[in-house]
Amino acid sequence: MFEQIDHKKSMLDQKRPWPVHTHRSIREHLIVYWTYHSNAIEGNTLTLSETKVALEGITVGGKTIQEHLEAINHKEAILYVEEIVQRREPLSEWQIKNIHRLILKGIHDEYAGTYRRENVLISGARHVPPDALQIPLLMEQFASWIEREAPELHPVAGAAIIHSDFVKIHPFIDGNGRTAWLLLNFELMKNGFPPIVIEKEQRAEYYSALDEAHVTGDNSSFIKLVSNTLERTLDQYLKLV
């Protein structure tokens, strides 16, 4: 599967630079689409069209301020990830906290960019996140793994494991899922791949693959989910450009 993905990426690279308006429309669509599905998986009730409106600065009737902020914050976090990719900055603990701070800005400022100090359970999951006292050491080890070992893997496998391991640690009180997708796509974008979006309709498959990885230590199902989604994304891009 990685060979097929690499082949399609090579085909896409050969088409660069993309037409200006095509590139702009892809990016605008991606920001709305990614924001909508990432938030919807976490329970946000804004529809796709409502998310687009909210990102344009228009208030949607019947929706909470928090739901609006979740959309706006997520867009800002995407733009920030794009910036650090362009600057070729490493994915450090400091950057992870910055991304998370943007996700929770104005919603839970007291928790934004701060590791949790309480123990938590994940509803519907067999995996129990580690004790809060372990979080600083686990995140230090996680950042070290990204720097030293992730580059030895295929970028798609590395990105999937970064996402999986981050969610397994569950370092923040809230916003872990949205942050995890930003970290995964940071790794893909850093290596020249387009970002991917898991749709809310795939939520059950997504949670099942993650829980399997966390309980058994086998990330193969989650890597396959990420790989399949990336291949579909590459196919879409190739049709457009």
C-alpha cells in the first residue's frame, strides 16, 4: 500500500505547480471540510454549511458560542500548522501545546496548552489513559520518539502512530482528538503529502481501530485506515489538478 501511495504522490508532484485557482479552492474546501468533520466526531452539531458560515464570521442561529469557537479555533490551528510546516520547525512539546492552546482558546482557557492534572476515562473505550502524574514524562518520551524514531518509518506509518500514541496518552483534559488530527496531518504535510480527513461517518471504525491499537499495541488497523484515506485523497487531488 505504501508503494501505491508513493507512486500517486509522485504523480501529484509532477503536476506541480498546481493552477492558482485550483490550489486556492482545494485549500478553502479543505479547511471547512477538515474543521467540520474533526469537530463533528467530537460532538459539535454545526453542519458542513453552517461550519462554512461560522468560519466566515457569521453567527448561526440555534448554535452555541462554544460550537462557533470550536470551528474558528480549529481553522486558526490549521493555519498555524501550515506555518510551522513551511518554516520546517520540528513537532516539539512546545508546538504541541501551542496547537492545543489554539483549539481551546476562549472555551477552556484554564486548560489550553496545559497537561491534565486529573485522571480521566474515555467513554466507550477499553483503554484507560495513564495517570495524570505520568503525563509530563510520557510526553517528553513521545516528543523524543517523534524526533528520533518516526523518521525511520514510512511517513504514513509515522503519522498514524503519532496520532495513535498521542490519543493513548490523552495528555489534555479536552481537545485531544482534534489536536491528534492536526499532529497527524503535520507529519503528512511535512513529508509532502496532502492532509487527510476522517469523516464523521467513519467514527465507529476510527474509534475501534484506535482502541485496538491502545489495548493490543498493534497499530496495523489504524495505519490501514489512515493509508486508505490518504490514497482516496490522492486520487481526488489527481482528478482535480
